Amino acid sequence: MKIGFIGCGNMAKAMIGGVIRSGLYQKDEIIAADHSAGALEQAEKSLGIHTTADNREAVEKAEIVVLSVKPQFYVPVIREIAPHVKPSQLIITIAPGKTLSWLGETFGKPVKIVRAMPNTPAMVGEGIAGLCCNELVTKEEMDAACKVFNSFGRGEIVPERLMDVVVSVSGSSPAYVFLLIEAMADAAVADGMPRAQAYTFAAQAVLGSAKMVLETGKHPGELKDMVCSPAGTTIEAVRVLEQKGFRSSVIEAMKACTEKSRSL
């Protein structure tokens, strides 16, 4: 097997779906391990990959191993698989708060580790992940890790000191955007638009706006100014958002998220 996943939850399935759709790996090159028979059955049926209830089997059969279990299970899982990890293998972790130093100590032996923080838009091929690695990982191996994340969005190399910031700006931020879309849709419904249509208008507006930032290279403030005509409707809405502390609320929420990640 080329790549193995220990844990087969939503993020793992999003990643697996991405690498399959992109053609980076074929279905028969992927193995996933999970203690939940239901999760394995669903993965096998929807993705067509190899599955196992034995974490050690996934490690023994894969060249790259992704630890995609929840952070609270990292210690028992790492202790279980550590004796079976070979010096040539690359371990990718996706848990917030688990530093390279902590991971190295927990494995208790030299292991090639890439620490990554993806987000759920990987499910639709639009994820972004921050990546960093320890000193044992070669450039070629880091390139291979980046290819995994590029297959369902983007992989960006960042210094480890910024990984908790990555959690707040991309890992957790889809939830903020969903809240925004829901609030926009609620307002449209209050003004008479059918709810399904309201979600379509709000979501497409967010999608298009994000695409403008990425593709035009213009500063978000400049793009905002382009929409705000003098004495117009948009500047009136922006005035109310500023009055209610919209930007400050986002900043404070993200700072709280970053601090929580650092404390895990």
C-alpha cells in the first residue's frame, strides 16, 4: 500500500476521497484502519479501499501513514503502532496541539514526522492545510506530503510556531463561515426569500467573494471598497457591521481558538 489511515472519520474520508479523485493514489493503494466496524464498512462501500480493524496492519502495509484519530487517542495509538513503524516510513499527523517534539517523545524513537492541519472543505476539493516537519524528513518526502494535501486543495509549508494560527485561520474557520452563511440566509428569509434559495444566494456570494480574493490578488479592503458606492446600500450594511463590532468579534474569536489550540 502507498498510504494508510489510522482512523476513518470525516477528515480521513475527505482526504481519501481527494487523493482518489485526483489520481494521486488508486483505491487498491490505500488502506484504512478503525476500531468501528460501521466506519470501516462505510469507507469500504463508498471509497472502495482496503480496510482493517488492526492499526498495526495499516502501519505494516503502508509507506505513508496518516494518524487521523482524535487528539485524545494519540497516546494509546502511537504506543500501539510505534514498534511497527520503520525508519523509512513517513508519519503524517493532523491533530491540533500535538507538537513535533511531543510526537517524537511519544513515539520514543526516531520517526519521520510531518505535522499537518487540514480543514473540512477538503471534502469538496477546496481544503487548505498548513504543514511542518521534523529534521528527519527530506525535501522529497515533504514534497510527497504536500502532494497529498494538494490533491484535495492546497498544502502550505509554515513554521511550526504558526501551526496554532493555522488552526484558527483555516482549521476551525469553516464554522465561522457557515455561521455567516446561516445568518445571511436567515436575514433573507426574514425579508421574504424561500430558505433553500436564501442558502444558495448566500453560499454562492461567499464562494465568489473568496475566489475574487484568490484570483485578483487585490487586497480584501480594496475589493470591499469596489462594492461600496457613496450613500449606497452596501456601505450602509458595512456601517452597521462595524457598529456591532463584526471585525473585532472575528478577531477575538480567532485569538481564543489559537489559545485553545496551544493549550491542548
